[in-house]
Amino acid sequence: MDEKQTHTIDVVSVSQSKILNVSLYTGRAEITRSYNITVQEGLNTLNILGLPNVMENESLRVEGRGTALIHDVSVSEVPPEPRKKTSPVLEDLRSKKSLVEKALVRCGVNTRTLKLYMENLSFNTTETTGLQDIINQHNEMGGKIDKEELELEKQLKTIEDIETEKRDLAGNALADTNPLMKKKVSISLFSEKEALIEVVLTYAVGAATWDPIYDVRANTQGEEKPVTVVYKATITQATGESWNKVPLTLETAFPTYDVSVPELQPWSLEVNEPHMHMHVPTTIIRPPSPVRRSRSRSPVQLHRYSRSPDRARHARRRRYSSSSESRQSRSRARLVSPPPLLNQVVSVTSKGNVNATFRVPGLITIPGDGQAHNVVVAELKFDAALSWVSVPKIDQKVHLHAKIRNDSEYTFITGPASIYVDGSFIAKTNLPAVSPWETFDCALGPDPSIRITYHPLSKRASQSGVIPFTQKTSSTRYSQRITILNTKTKPVQLLKIRDIIPVSEDEQIVVKLISPALTIPNRPSKSPSSQGKPTLSFPTKETSRTSFSASSLKSALSSTATKIGGARGDNSNASMKEKSEALKEIANLPGTVAVSKAVLAQWADADEPHFEEASMGKNGMINWLCSLQPGETVNCMMEWDVAFPAGLDVVGL
């Protein structure tokens, strides 16, 4: 077809199209634009100008709706055209400006001349009747000069405005467009008749990303769903084009380009023979002759191969052959040049953890200024089991924790979170990746309304072994008291206080826990090989709970947390009875003892998934589980004895 029959249609993307959708990923975005154009009969070339420079050419997809056929699609970059330094219009403006400036100079000369004349006028030679005429002529001439100068200044200002406008409009119109929008897509279309069609362009761009941020708001005043998570997205894009009132979709997946399955390479083992490498030449190795080899043997080697001449020759031949092949293979390996060093690159693969798609409600505007813009994805309310944890031996602060179940359809991906407790900002943390219906732990920061006092450690020493010919033993009883005060107006359930007693690393040192009266299951007696291992003495008792397992403990603790959490904020008799029954359920578990109605003692890590009965009490760590009413004060007392031979220097006390 003749070139004269090709119709060219130029479209500026930003002003002559509409964004149908923006799918935003981490590090890139996918834009879908719609163009309504009128094509002529025959071959048409549609040039879509002003597309972002960060557009990924290989991601471009073109679809059409109408009677035209798409023949070809190409992507190019529009080179900047040089500006014209001058033009006839600009030259005419500059000439007018020059004339006006010269006229202004003449007005200035006339003004100075008139002033000089009046200053040099002699009043002695001037008659009084002519003085009035001179003054009138001066005023008339000065007024004309002033009017002319004022008019010329107005003309000069007008000429400067026109010149600026003409200079901006001169040259290529694309020269003044956004420098970040220089790409062009050319589409060849064939139509049998003149028609209005729609062209849909989908392309990916870089310089755009989004990150999740969260506001976690906890209410400890007894609400049914005490935790609210505000799911927000921080959107940043510097593509050059603004997304004005567009439907936005947030994607948690990362596009995968490398979809090939990795291949395993052979994994071989060889015997390291260092003496073989000392005399191996870099050329091809020939096996030595049997005669020369036999001469070089030591007497022991000769004796080894001298049982039978035939067998010896056969063994030598086999040994020489295998040894030669091994040496040749190692020599060839050294002759092969090593592979070139590779540059470290970032592989683009799927994140592989949690993938979801979020559509932001309504239409949103995100300018391409590279600034962060926050949008709210959802506001979600969750039920949660609140608990408090403290390690007063190190820090007397009480930390609030929440075990939250994500019963929404939203997927959480790792991101920073601001923590608010009862309306006050507490701290910042990171939220983990959480799938729908998954349970996760969230640290809510310190709670100053629960006060803990870790009293100084008290000790009382004594000696035994006063009978003659017996070794004297030094024994010291240690007492550690912890006081907890609840200043809240609501009860506090499941306050966990972690503490520790020393563990002996020598069999001469015996540590015995006195209070709380924690017990451990019977263990096999120490074998001779266990001498010198850590010694920690605890009471043991025979129980019928031999079928105990970590899963059963976890189940009981989960049931207890459910009962206590379900009665949150309820101070009725029935509710308090249910809480009391729940604490009793924990007290019946191995490694747990009830100290009072509101305090339990338990071996540490007993409520952890990795807990094993065999490790119960080995590390000397103890948990106090407390339940406090509003304004209530509770004391926890831990006592233990440390005994060792008198005169022994013990480190760590």
C-alpha cells in the first residue's frame, strides 16, 4: 500500500487517555490505559506519545475493541529536538524593543536638556512679563516628554511579555513536556472503513512500590473485641505520570520471571592423597614400567606383592593403570581454566510466603512526585487473649502481649506497626506475615499500671558436720520476694513473672528448691558417666500422669486462656468461678503447683510448643502465674538452699 494512503494519528497519553486500573506490586506497577480514536479506511499509524521512561518494553500488551486489525507494535524513545534560537516573530519583537529603548534614551536626554536650560536661565536679563511664558513652555515641554516616556515604558513591558510567550511556544511542542515521559508506542492498524475504536494499553513501570504499615489499637477496658488493626499502605511512585482518580489494586506477590526448575549436580566423594600431588607433572602422565616401579618399592612393598609372580604382576598392572588414570584426571583438572567470576545479581522470584490481592475502596489519586502517600486498606477488629509478662530480675516493667487470631480475609505481610493501648501511643514494632485464620503474637509494649517490686535478695548461712572426722558443709538459704500491685480498674488475668534460681555445674555444689514446692517426674538414677554434670535437687513424686505430653499441656493452657479470655472484664460470681476453675486446670498439670487461689508456680517453657518433660526444671527457670483483682497486691516468695563443702570457693553466688 502507498505511503500516501497511511494515516498518522498522534495521541498524547496523559491528556488523551483514561487509566482503567493500577495494580501495584513491590517495586513495580502495572498500568492499564484506554484510548478512544477514530481510524480512517486503510492503514493507520497510531503514535502514543508521552509514556513513562521507566516503562518495561517487554511487558507491553495491546488490545483493541472495534473493527480495526492490529498489524504491528513498536516502542521507541522520542529524542529531544533542539530549540530554535530565533524566529521572524522573535526578531520583530527584538527590533521593536530596541526602538523603544532608544526612544527612552532620547526622552532622558530631553529631560536633562530642559533641566539644564532652566538652571542656566538668567533672571537679570529676563523681563518679568516674559517669565510666565518661559514657565508655561517648560511645563508644556516637560509634560510631553513625561507622557512619551511613560508610554514607551508601557510598550517595553508589553514587548517583553509577548517575547516570553513567543519564546515558550516556539519549537517542538514535545520539547516542553515532562522529561520523564519520552517513550512512544507506535501501533499499525488496518480498518476497512472509518470507525471509532478503543485501544487498551497495558504496561509495567518501575519506580513505583507500596509497603504495609499498621496501627494496632488495644483496649484493656473489657471490650468484646479488644484489638483493632488498621491496615494501611504507603504508596510511592516517581514514574512521571500522575494517577488521578484511578482504581488501585495492591498485590502482595512479586512477579516471577525465572520459572525453571533447578537441577542437581553430581555430588562425588574422593580420597584425598596428598603425596600423589607432589610429583605430578603438568603434562600428560605415562604409567611407569613395572621394572622401574618394582625397583623403587620399599622392602615392605616388595614383600606384599611377592606371594605369586603372576598375581604380583597382575596386581601391579591393575594398580599402575588405576593410579595413572587418577593422576591423569587430576592433571587434566588442573589444566582446565577456571570459570570466570560472576557478578552478584538479585534474582527475581516469588516471595513464597503469603500472597493476596487488595482493592482499595473507591478512586484514589497518587501524584508521581516520589513522595509517600498513605491510604487505609481496612480497619479490622479481632478477639484476642491479653496477657502480661515481666522479668523483674532484669527489668521491673510489665509487658503487655496479645495472642490474636486473624479471622478476616486479609493477609498481613511483614511491616512496621504503631502500638496504641487505651488510646495512648506506646511503642513501635513489626507485625509478622499472617495468613487468614492464623494466630500470631503481638507485643503491645509496657503497661505502667501494673507495678512490680523486686525486693533485695536475703540469705541466711549455716554450717553442719560438727561430728569429729566428718566433713563440714556450708549451707545458705536464699529468699527472693516479689510484690505485684494492680492499679487498674479491671482485673488482670494471666500475669506471668519469670524468675530463676542458680543451677550447679559441679557435683560438690547442691542446689535445693524449697518454695514453691515444684515437683518433677521420677528420672533414672545417674550413671557413672554423668558425674560432674549440673546438680539441681528437687522433690520427686510418683503420680499417675505418666501419659503427660507437651501437646496435652498446650491443650490445657489453650483451654484455660479461652475460659479466662471469654470472661474478660466480667466480675460476676459465675465468671470468677469459671476463672478459678481454669487456674485449677493448670495447677493439675505436671510441673505446676498452686501457691494460693490467685498464684500458680510453674516450670518455665512448660507452655511452649518445644517443651519436653525430660527437660523440666533443668535450667532453674520458674514462672509465676498470677490473677489480680483491681487494686490487689500479691506477694510471690521463692526460697532455695545452696550447700557445698566448707572452704570451697564457689563462683556465681
